[in-house]
Amino acid sequence: MTMTDAELAGQPAAYWTGVAYQALIAFTRARQAEHGYTQPQFWLLRNLSSADLSPDGGGRTVDELRHAMAGYLRAEDDLAAEAEVLVERGWLRLDEDDGRLWITEAGEAARLDLKGFAPEIRSRIHAGIDDADYVAALKVLLKMIDNVKR
């Protein structure tokens, strides 16, 4: 679909940001699946690692993790099932007494390995887009968000 600048200027931002979100999430999740993991599994590892998003490296329950990830989880993401897979792989340990999940040494190694795929995914998404254009696009989106929060 080719549109003139005038036609593009009249397009609804909410529609196009939604289309972009769906396409980027689908692409990212497909690339992660090619490497044998899911996005929620990576988030679990990140949120349990003291070297990443965990504030203290302490264990957390699935409900606590779900709350911590509420801003980016999708409706179809089943953290309990994803955590179970990671426990089976030995990347997480489940404390049966209180239901807390803990990242293992193998899980930390896996988190670092999986993190290594992010530049490849980002590179494909950002192909042909220079940093200045990307920053400009984000500034426009941030301004739109600010405009509607007033």
C-alpha cells in the first residue's frame, strides 16, 4: 500500500500503532521460538535474575511475577505453564512450601544465552531505519501519549 504524505498524515495513529504492535510481537515471538523458547519464558528468567529485573534476586510466586509483568503480558500468556516448562528444563526451581520460583545457575546461563539473540531480532526490525528516524518516531509517539494524558 502506497500513500502520499497527505494521506499518511490523515491516518489514525491508534490503528497503525496497533498494527505495528501485532506485527512486531508476532515477529519477535517467532524468532524466539526458532531458538527454542518463548517470550514469557525469557521474561520469567529476567524477572527472577538479580543481574536483570529482579530487585533482590529473591524468589517470587507466579502471581507476583504476573503482577510484575502486567504491563507487557498478553492475554494468551500462561505464566504458570511457562514456568513449569522452565522448571522441567532445570532453569527454575520451585519451592513447594511457598510456591516461589527461583532462577538456577542453568537458568541464569540460559538467560544470558537467550539475551544474545536480541540484537539479531532488533537488527531485523530496525533494518533500513537510521537511529535518528527511530528516535523521531518515538518522540512523536511519546508526545501523542502526553497529549492524551492531560
